[in-house]
Amino acid sequence: MRIDFTPIYNRALNRNGSPEGLAERLEEPIPASQLQQLQDHRYLSMMAKVVFQAGFVWRVIDRKWPAFESVFLSFDPEKLLLLSPEQVEAMGKDQRIVRNYQKINSVFANALYIYDQQQEYGSFASMVADWPHENFLGLCQHLKKHGSRLGGMSGPRMLRNMGVDAYLLTGDVSMCLRDAGLDIAEHPTSQRDQKKVQALFNDWHQQTGYSFTRLSRICACSIGRNYAVSSD
């Protein structure tokens, strides 16, 4: 059964009052040519940021982030991988950052992950920019398998924050997909459900020409408790 995206768009439009009102809540990915130019240390920085934000108050992490950048040497993978165990231990005790040792260790694990991709693709940014658009799920699985603490929402959110064309399976998006008729669990974490979601977003991309990012945001705006204007 093919699921038409038009009713979802119309509902999002109605809930936000006007095309302009809806447009204010949408965002677009950056072109692949610009993704290719991103520096790998910015990817490592964003990996670290989403990892430290997970289960924590985001605004606290945001406020401390300049200190994180300083402590972790601007998240330069090569510099971090050259540090001695004593230097790494000292970083973990720095009171300017959140001293969660598992998350601190993930920074170094992800620095190695990025370094490994550099050896194969030239840069981590190249790997991401050249990844097949229709297999966003595969990229997320790569992050989860080879990175550290990048499963669940962390990997996709890191990619979205970097400007990659990404759908996010938030509660509202998952609710929208189920409401539209997609047979998935309330929390679609299984491989079976994830493949169904990818296939649907691929189909919607073909239907509309919209990016995954835009489609995902429209879904989120079409359902749940996120009205931009009164429904009266």
C-alpha cells in the first residue's frame, strides 16, 4: 500500500496557519558539496556534544561547550589520539566539563573511528557526503556499529546537526508514520521497522522532491502537541 504524503502536509499546514507559518518551522540540509568541505574535527565535536547531551540538561552542555572545545583540543582527532594515558586522565578530571568517564572515553573512541574512516575515504566528511542518499539507515547503522554511543537518536541527531539530509524518529514522527498507516511499533527500533521507515521516506522523497529533513519536520509538525497557532 502506497502512503500519500499530501494529507500529512495539509494537516501540518492547517496546524501552522499558513505556508509561511509552516516554513518557519522547517529546515533544509546543506548540499553534498558543502558537506564534503566540513572539517572532521567538527564531526567529532558534534558527536561528543550529542553524547554528552543524552540524558542530561542540554542547556548546561551548551553553556559549557566552549570549555569542552578547549579541554578536548578543538576535537582534533589526530591530536587526541597522540595523548598519553596521563593526559587523558587529566582531561577527565577537568572541572570545566561534565566528568562522565564513559562519555569522555567515547570522545577518544570516536576520534579513532574518524581516523579509521580517513584512511579509507580520505576524510570522514567524504564518507558521509558520498553515502547513498536512499540508504540513510545504513549510515546510521555504521555510526552505531563502528562509533561509540552513537546508536539510538544520537547518531541521526549528530548528522542532522551537521546539515546531513536526515530523518529523525522522534515520538511525533513515529506517531505520524503509524497514523498514516505504516505498520511499525510505537518505538520502531527493530531492523524490520527501520527498513520500513527508510522505504517510506524514500517513497515520499520521490513523491514530493522534499529532503528527508523537510519530510521529517513536516511529519513532526502534523501531529502531537506542537501547534504553532490556535486550532480554533
